[in-house]
Amino acid sequence: MAEVFNPFSLQGKTILVTGASAGIGKAIAIACARMGARVVVTARNEARLEATLAEMPGDNLAVKADLTVAADIDALVAALPTLDGVVQCAGVGSRVPCKMISAADIAEVMQPNFQAPVLLQTALLQARKINKEASIVFIASRAANAPSKGNAVYSASKGAILSYAKCLALELAPRLIRVNCICPAMVWTNLIFEGGLTEEDLHTEEQKYPLKRYGKPEDVANLCIYLLSDASTWMTGSAIDLTGGAREL
Amino acid sequence: MELNEFIANFANQFDDTDASEITASTAFHDLDEWSSLTGMGVIAMAKTVYGKTITGAEIRSCDTVENLFNLISNK
């Protein structure tokens, strides 16, 4: 029987997924393992990280790390094999009106959402952990370009990582390493409950989406598989909206 | 946590509503200027000034400013 055509296979690739203990990162880690990759998962919460690992087929590795801590980045990078894919998914949500934004609010969001992924990337490059023709994916957000009340700091953090990723794509292109971003609209994870919204509120809001629902973590994972696979070898410096048709959040 | 100080902090969330309109018994949901954004401001104020985490649903369950004060002080 002829082999089924599958340009999206991740067989033979080693992929690092950050923020893999919950939500979108967890779904991506599981999907990558199911597509044949060897996956290294990292997150702050060891118990939840182990739970992710238990759902992944194959020979995978979990490394506990708080990526806002320099020593944790160093320890993670030292423990890593060389990588064919990196998914920078770790991040936090925040809803604070502009009138109330404090220095602490900015640090709480910009450190995990911008500074940590940038410094992890620096460490990965300096330690030569990224193979030629690898694929790097940042989970940004539609929030960068779709304003919503209370979302100023979060939106800015995602705008910052989008701009960073486009520069990184240029710098890594000579080694055929690709860098792309996924910009999801609202996805059902704990992150969207920031700012006091309830599940009931959100179920009402999701009806405004043309496809009548918010995203599932698996929706993002499927696009991520495409970006990590050899099916996307001509794509770099792109930011892909994944929104259920919504123009606003 | 002191009620009068809380009322002043709560009144601070409003730009066009005079502080004199806001007392312990004010049904704040009925204020013209009350909105989801003001609610987010109250959540942020509870966190930064009092170190307490409250939700939108909890704010909705309160009728008066004093109810809100009790909610936050009992956290």
C-alpha cells in the first residue's frame, strides 16, 4: 500500500515547547508528540508539566523552569539537545484599565511575555542549540492589533514580541531558520478569565464570532504543526491570524 | 481597611461623577458612568491598594458601595 501523503509530519524532529503545562502550550506539546516529534516541555509547575508529559506518546523530556529567572534559562538550555523547532508559548494575561496601570503591572506582563522569550532565544542561539532549517514559532495574539478595553499592557507585550520575531526572522534567514508568529483571537484557556470575566460572559461574547465559537487550544496546535513541519519551508517573518473570522476580540 | 477611605478610592475610579454622589449606600451599578471598564478599575484598585483579588461576578453580586467594601475586606 502506498504511504499516505503527509507533508506535516514532525518525525525525526526535536522540538522545545515553553508554557507546556497548560492551555495552548500543553495542546501544542501533545500534538507535536503525536505527529512524531521528540518534545522537550518546560513550564514553572512541575506537577502540571508531568501531567502534560504523561499525555504525550514517545520518548520526551520535561524540564521545570521559570523563564523570568536567568539561572533557570541557563539550566534549561544546558539540558537541551539541539533543536529543529521551538515554540515560545509561555505567557500571562492581564486586564488593567490605562488609568490604573502601575510599574508592577507592566513588569508582571512584559517579563514573561516579552523579556523571557527574547532572553531564552538569545541563550538558545549563543549555545548553538538551534539546528539549520529549524522553525521557531511565537504564540502572540490578535490583541496586538485588535484593541479591547483593559488590554493595553497585554496587547503591547504581544506587539513587542511580534516586532521582535520579524527582526529575528531576518537575522536567522541565512541559516534557513524560519521564525513565524501565530496571533489567536480568544481561545478557551484560563488566561481569558483575567479581569473578572466569567465563563457565562465569555459564552455570550463568543457568539459574536462568525464561526460562533472561541478557539480551542487544539486549533492553535494544528497551525503550529504546519509551521514546525517541512510544509512551511517558504514561510518566515509572518504573523498568522487565527480568529474564527473575528475582526475584534 | 476603612470604609471612608475605601469610598474615596472607589470614587476615584470615576471622572465625571462627583465624589459627593458616592456614599456607602450608593447603588453604584445605577450610576451613569458605571461600566465594565470602571469594574476593571475597581478590580485593579482592590489588588494594588488592598492586595485582594476580586472577580467581575463578585462585583455584580454587590448592590452598594458598602457591599463592595465588605466583599473586599472579608477576602
